[in-house]
Amino acid sequence: MKERYTSERAKSIVPSITISMASKVRKMKAQGIDVISLETGEPDFDTPEHIIDAGTMKEGYTHYTDSRGIPELREVIKNKLWKENKIKVSADEIVVTPGAKYGIFLTMLATINPGDEVLIPNPSWHSFEACVKAAGGIPVGYPFKMDESPLNFEAIENKITHKTKMILLNYPSNPTGMTLSLDELKRIADIAEEHELLILSDEIYEKIVFNSTKHYSIGSIKKKGVLTLNGFSKTYAMTGWRIGYIAGDKEVIDQILKLQQHSVTCACAFAQKAAVSALLGPQKVVKGMVEEYKRRRDLIVERLNEIPGMYCPNPHGTFYVFPDISKIGLSSVELANLLLERAYVSTTPGEAFGALGKGHLRLSFATSRENIEKALQRMEKVMIHECK
């Protein structure tokens, strides 16, 4: 096919490394190879039964819905945002999307003009950069450290130019697992106000936090110019249901709505019904999953720190660790390939998450403690013999 048939926009975007790695792992497993997957950001729990029951197609939820989302779900989301996040929006300031990722994509298309700059964390989930580029924008990374206080505000302000239109937040962070304090969020709100920046706050991991860590929403601090993104995939183990939402200023939400109308029309009808049950149903299932994630976190952090050359801090939340491997002597890509080919353990190179991800490896502990222990034994054995 002639190169002129493809757009420069599409060519500027690299394939998803995590999805590509997951595809490679599936092929290896299909060949009978016992690969332990630590690369996938997907809960290994089944969707809770009461949510599955509510999402049955037998109730007639098999047709188009309002492009904003069914009124019942938007009302429940509105109440959730006020009760849990202290964010006040109306039901018409919410759009339910087929997955939170699509909410990011629509937001960029609705707000970013070609040449606009968007500040994104570095390291961060690689789809942020791809969505900015898809809208013709320019992603500009700001440091998000593996630290109790991840942000350097002077560094952020130094990144702001006359072209900067938005600052994107993701906390707890994929891949670092670190989160932001209330004071840090206030500082970001002040910077955004001073420079007239829009804020997109991705809070998909808000419920997966450990110990005394608390989640605060920047939308409770800054009432205008904040778009809050969330969904059901991580908290309720609903990845395959593809259901998320974006809430904020109606001026922006109405533009997002138009784009949804002309692309996918609406989110899946029965998945929306299931999402109502997720928010209104018993939350002890979430508590149980988070307690198990904490046990897994403690295990994987302890075991990684026992491997010579590795240093792994405790993440505040999510189900990821992001150990420093810089003393091992291999790049993150080289180490990830070595572990896959020799230990049959799949991980994600830190370089996939931005320049500041170099010298790190992302491992997901959204798998059983048995798998984690088995994977770390394999990794340690290979690294002791191969990484000298």
C-alpha cells in the first residue's frame, strides 16, 4: 500500500507496548510455555456476581442509549462524585464512555488543537502520549518521582510555555504506584489557575490504595477547569465491560458528547446497567480485593529487594511496582526480554513509560501470591546467573 494512504498522525503513534507484550505472551502460552504474566494491568479477580447479574441482556438493555449514558447511571455517578470525592456536577456534566481510555481520547480531541502542549507525568502510562498526539497536540513530560512527594513544582512551571493548554494528572500513578497529597494538589490547582490551564485528572486507581494513604480529588479543590476521569475496570474487575466516565465543565463535556455521538454513539447498554449495580451494591468486595492486593504488594516488594541489584520502594496504591534496576547493568528492554526468554516471566520495560522510566521495570501484582512467588524465584535464579 502506498505510504500516502496513511496519515502522519497515525504514524506518529507507536503501538501499545503492554498490549504487544500481552499478545506475545498469549502466543507463548498457546505453544504450551508456562509464562507467568506480570505485565498486564488487569485484575485477576472475576467481576462480582451481583454486577454480572445486573448486567444481564435479558432485561432489554440491548439497544442504543442516550449518548451521555443512561440517566440512572449518570445520577448514581453524580452522587458518588459528591459523596466520595466532594466534586459537585450535574448529571448533564457527565458522559459515560466505553472505557476510561476512550474518555481520555475524546477529551484530547475535544480540547487540544494542533500544536497545543499537554503536560503529562514522566514516567506515565504510554497511552496518554498517544492520545495527545492523536489530537495533534504535543506531549511534554514533567517529572513524577518515585518519592513520598513525587512532584517538583519548579520543574513543572519551567515546562509551561504560551502553547501549554492542559496538565494531565494520574494518581495513584501507573506505573509508579505513587500518589499525590492534598497540599500537592492545591499547588497544582494554583499553577493551573495562574496559567489558565485545563486539568485532566485520571483517578482510575482511586480505590486501590494501601495503609493510611488517602485519595483526594483535585476537582474538589478547583471547581472550574477540571475534568475528572474514572471508570469501573480496576476497582470492580470489569476490564472487559468497557465502561468509564468523564465529568466536569459542561462547556467541554458537550464537545466530548458530540464526538461520542459521531464515533461510538454510546457506551454498551447492559454494561451501563451493571455499572449502576457496581456503585450501589455492596462495597465489601472492593475492600476484599484491595486487602489482597496489599498482601501481594508486601510480598513482591520484599522479594524484589532480596534480588541483588534491585531496589523497590513501596507503592502507595495501584497493583504495580516499579523497581530500580539501574545497578544490574542491563537496559529495561534487555532485562524484560531476558526474563521472558529465560525465566518465562513477562514484565514491562520502564522505557515504555517515558524517558524517566529508563532503569526501571514495571511488574503487576494483579495475580496470585503463588504466581508472584514462583515468578520471583525464576527471576532471581536467571538474574544471579546472567546479570553479573
